[in-house]
Amino acid sequence: MKKILLSVLAIAAIVFSSCNRVDRAHQLKVLNWADYIDEDVKANFEQWYFDQTGEKVQLVYETFDINETALTKIEVGHEDYDVFCPSEYIIERMLKKDLILPIQKDLIPDSIWYFDNISPFVLNKFQQMAPNADLQVSDYTVGYMWGTTGFIFNPQFVNREDLVSWGAILNPKFENRILMKDAFRDVYSVLVLYAYADDIEKGLVNRDELVRNISRARVAKVKDILLEAKKQICGWEVDFGKEEMTKGKAWLNLSWSGDAQFAIEEAAEMGVMLDYIVPQEGSNVWFDGWVIPKYAKNVKAATYFIDYMCRADNALANMDEIGYVSCAGGEKAAEVILEAQNDAEEWPETVDASYFFGEDPIEVDGEWLDPHKLHLNPVYYADKSIIDRCALMHDAGESQEMLLEMWNEIKLAR
């Protein structure tokens, strides 16, 4: 009797397991940053995919807030995400460790092929992540959003002139009024430019070399700067900085341009004016991009999803919703982006965005626009003079632990 009962239970368990087994052939698992997509764009994907393929797919959408934590899920946990949106140095690390599948762009019909909507500026920057000269990075990843790092500030309490240098974090009049982005790679990459500003000016070193090659001496210099600035720092934030700035609890925040734009818009609704500046020593220009991880189960749907996110209207919707700048700027996307952003009344000062949209005039509604003189939101599209002083972050490799150790010591210091 017991054997019969056990057999029945075993059969039931098998049936139950089969009923609950996930049909990964018709499920798409996406891992993206929190608050990093337009909800309508996300919601419409399943129907769009069905319209294009005649197949149903269930979108399973998860979020993360730290690059390294998300990567660990894939690298160590072998999580079977189909699409992942990490930052540039994580993409570089994944390429080195063979954790990314090539994107099979030939799966997409010509009629809905949007991969070429990415700005050549982004493609060129991404190629700098190649672990060897033979690898074409654009075969493995597609840019999503990009931006700079700078200071969000409240002009009611802070003059723009006080923030022309990263050394502003040492100013005692900002005691307990500075928020610091809790992202040790980003903070190190801008402060090392401040620490070696004289050497940059003398031509002894360039910004790309400073950011790429992390040494113990350079980490020590940045650590000393942060320790000296500790009295001014009132918090280390990942996402709450926008709210703290809006409420006036903090006066300035070392943060990303996308967070700055979001904070500026949120604060304006409450009658508070905020602004954004990139200090003169330079900054890091950062990128997030879509990849298909090694352990993906639904490569076809993943490829369609990435292509769908490159469509001009979706790129613009995502950009408008989250406050970050789309990597879309190729031949098809430029007109849509420029039409939405080129506004002389709202942005009377022009910016040189030729680095992003190209040197040639662009026709929009019968009008030829000069990419060197566009009326664009300068938080979205920094002037070329700023971009020329920005460097790309890279995988820290064996220096990662040294940076993390420095960061933990700073945060624990009294």
C-alpha cells in the first residue's frame, strides 16, 4: 500500500512539475535598470512581436540597481536572462569572459530592421571596449542610453561659478550638503581627472589613459580627496538623490545627467529650480547597451526586442519618459530626435552636437539644420567642447577589488 501511495505521489509530482514548467520558447526574460523604460513601449512589445512573427511571447521583466550584482546573477548563477542592459565597462568585462552571444541581426526582416538607428558616435565609443582588434563590438551589443557625469545643483544655494571644478566637493560652505552617487567606478573616474588636472594640462597624461589604467597611486590620490571631502557629504545614493535635491535637503549631487534631467523636471513641478554642470577638468561619458547573455534561452525574441527598442518612436518615448538620452542618432532616428528637441524658444543657446549627429546638415520638415548649432537641451546633449574632455570607463579587471576596498573605507570613515 505504501509503495502504491508513493508511486501515485511520484506520478502526481511529475504531472504537477510538467504543468508548472516554464515554456521558455515563448517567454522573454529581460533584465534592465529600474525606471529605465517607457511603460507603454514595454507593454506593446508582446503584440508587436506577435504581429511580426505570428508567435506569442510572454515578457518577464526584472530590474536591478547595481551593475555588479546583476552580472553576478549571470556569471555565477547562470541565470537565463535573454536580454540584459549593463553599462559599458560591464559589457567589456562580459566580452572578455565570453558571456555574450553575437546578435543574429539576420533574424529580423528588412521591413522592421532598426539596428542602424544608432549614432556613429556611440558605435565608435563602443568599439573602444573591444578586448582585441578583431572583435566588432557592434556584433554583440546595441547602445540604449548614454550621458555624462556632473553636478546637479540648486542655484538658490549654489552659484554655477562654484562648480567649475570637481574640487567643489572640498568647499566647506557645502558642509553636509553634498550627495554622492553610490557608484565607485563613476566617482573615481571623474575625481582622478581632478587629481591629475595639472598633468593633463602639461600634456604628461591624457584623460583616456587616466581612466583606463587604474594604479594604486591614483586610487590613493582619489581616496585622499574623498576623505577630505567627507564633512561635505551628507549621503551616498543610488536613486533617492533626485528627491533630496527637490526637497532642498541637499544642495548639490554628484550624479548622472539622466538623473539630473529627471530631477530638474520633477523639481520644476514643485516650483524648485535645479541645474546641471560638468566641471572643467572633464568627466566620463557613459553608455548602457543591450546584450544577449550566454545563457539566454530565447535568442529569437531577444533579437526582436533589441531591434524594437531601436525603433525611432520607441527610442524617443523611452528618452522622454526616463530623462536619459537615447543612443538613437543614425540616419533614420536623427530626424525624430531633432524634431522633438530642437526648440529655439526653450533652448536659446545652441550646442555643437556634430559629434553625435554628424558634420553634414540635417533636413527636418524642409529646414536644413546645422548640427554644430542646434537648440538642444544641454543636459541631454552636452556641447562638443565638453564631450572632448570626457573619457570612457573600462573594465577595472584585477584593480576592481582595490577600488571597492577604497570605496568601503571612505564610506566607513568618520
